Amino acid sequence: MTSSTNTLIRAELVSFARNPGEGDKPSPGSLEHYGDGLLWLQGQHIHAVGHFSELAPSLPEGSEVLDYRGKLIMPGFIDTHVHYVQLDVMASYGRQLLDWLNDYTFPEECRFANHAHAEALSNAFLDEMLRAGTTTAQVFGSSHPGSMDAFFSACNKRQLRMLAGKVLMDRNAPEGLLDAASGIADTERLIEDWHNSQRLGYSVTPRFAPTSTKTQMDAAGALLRNDPTLWLQTHLAENSCELDWVAELFPGNQDYLSVYEKAGLVGPRSTFAHGIHLDNGMRTRLAERGANIAFCPSSNLFLGSGLFDRYAAQETGMAFSYASDIGAGTDLSGFDTLKSAYQVGQLSGQPLTAWQGFYGLTHGNAKTLALDSHIGQLAPSFEADFVVIDSNATPLLTRRIQRCSTLGERLFALMILADDRAIYETWAAGKCQHQRDQS
């Protein structure tokens, strides 16, 4: 199967070199597709990608090639906003945002004061992510620093590329979750221990404006100014009641976004989850600062928060990405996220093509997270994170795929009908880390 450095895989390969546009067909040069392709790995990186017939003569003598013909390989899926500490409250009876936090989220996150629990959930979450074909995510922990020590340690053992951070919250939450005395110091220690450790990056993580004082948010902004290689993740304009609460807590501000702007939290590595209730002025300001919105369609539908305006984002130049937002989201699967995004788009008169969906889930999400020089494409020198997809994973999927005559039709069928059963294998750092038939 492998030599000391080489792993050779023969399969159909699909990857996006750039945004394919909104048309029924991808724009010229954006799609890289090899019907009978070869993916050549050397260690943790991709050495070469191309047609099997063209690369085969240059293979080392005696090389064994893994034959995955009949399977489709794409870059590993990327999830830009997810709460690992909420894995066990998925599918709790629906509430709107603020009730959801008080009834489910806060009680659940109190459990992460126990380090053994954090270790167990870290590994369970990573198992589920890999089962779903996701190889990179931007992840919220709890407010306990140990929740992040456990998570980062579990990621390093698997050599995964991850962004994550301890939640900062010093008001409007249960006493066991408040970190007024230690939140910033704990964050500084976590950054020292884990930022740039192997494939890890640290995201400074104020939960959202209502649970952080101005003092705490200003301190978070200072961390970003002192180290521009850090990321920032929080929430913005998810729910109309949330907007009213922010206006009450921060009187005199222009709008919700200005609360974050004044704290220095809006920059080119800043991800704001949801962004449903924005006007074009806020979208333009986000675009000017290079920040992005994480579009969380299944969560928005589940909590009844509203419909993300993808076209308004594009018209104002505001970057956005695709995310599961577990645990209010209903599935860790990137397929499910795209299906929900398609449904949101249909309700808004903004249809999502398979080209846009799978570009967004791979190269597009990598670009919004400033990771596109490392992951998101099947290309030489990129890290070897990818998924092997079985388009015949279920009888229904097989029947539908048999009726498809083009790659676009097949990708759309996967976007709507596939689930984690279609993830045959998930590879990260050049190693197979999930096999469907052995899990």
C-alpha cells in the first residue's frame, strides 16, 4: 500500500482551483476533474495529481497503487463554526436562541469543568467529524481552559489541522461558566501552549457580546493586536431578540457590529457566525475589514433564526463560509450543511449550485479561514487531507446516480441525498483516519 514516503491512490478526483461562479457550469479553469486520476502522496503532503495514464510512467518502480476506481476523492470538508462541547445536546427539542442557551447549552457546558469528560467528548467529537468527512474545523470549547487542553491534545494525537478556542464569558451566564477573574490569563496560557503547535491554531473566542463585558472584549482585541496570526470567532446578528438585548446592554453604539469594531475584534481572520440580521452597511464594513460570516443553515432553520442572504453578501463583497453549528445544527455532515443551504436559498430565491456548494465546503472555506495555502485543494505541496466518497453508499443514492449523465448532476445528487454513509474513508495528514467499513 505505502512505502516509507509514497502513497498512490487511483480514483476519480475533483477539486476547485478557484471560485466556479454562479453559472450552471463552472467558470473556465476553476474545476480540476480527473475521471481516472492519480493522487500521489509523499508523507503528509500531496506530491502530484493528474490523469493516471500521464503519471503512471513516472511512478517509482514496484509501486503498489491503491485502486479506488468507482470512488470519488475530494479535499477534506471544512467546518468554520462548530461547538464540540454541544455534541450531546444535538436534537434537543427546539427553542429560539436565548432559550436554547439557557435550557440546553449552559447546563451542558458546565460539565466540561471535569477534565475526563472533556477528554471523552473531544475524542467522540473528532470521531464523528472524521466519520462525516470533515478534516478541519473552527471550534468553540467551553469557558473552562481544560476543555481546550483536552481538545487540542486529542487533535495533535491525530495530527489534525484545527482552529479552536476557550469561550470567554464574564456575565449573563451561570456562575460555573463565568471567567471574569481568569478568562484572559487562561487564554494567554492556551495560546502559548497550543497556537502553532503542529497543525493547530488558536481562535480568540468571546461567546457573543451579551456574555462579555466591554472590558473583556477590549482585552480580547488587545490579544489580536499583539499577535496578528491569531484568529477570532464569535456570534453576530443571529436572532432578533439577541439584537434587542445587545442594544440594551451597549447603549449609544451604532449597531451590533460596532460593539465588536470598538473592541478591535473585526479583522481579516475574524469569523462571525450567522450574520442573518445585517444591513448592507454592516456587510460592507465587514468586507472592508476582511472579516467573514459563517453561514449555518441547518442551525438557522432549527432555531427559526431566519434566512441568510447569500446574494447580499456577494453584492457587498462580504466573505462567507459554510458551517454546521453543532449543537443547534442538525448534522455534522458537510452534505447536510449544503442541503440545508440549498433549501435556505430556495426559500430566498437564491439557488445554490453543486459547484458553489462543494467549492465552498473545501477551497472556499479554507480561503475564508486564511488556510488556503495549506488545505482545500488536491494540488502539489498541499497537505494530504481528503475524503473518499462512495456514490453507491445506499440503494437510493445508487438509483439516482445511475440516472445522472454529468458530473454536475452527480455532485448535486450527493449534496441532497448523501450522508456519512457515503464517506468511505477520511484521510488527514497523509493517513487514513476513518474507514466506514471498520467503524
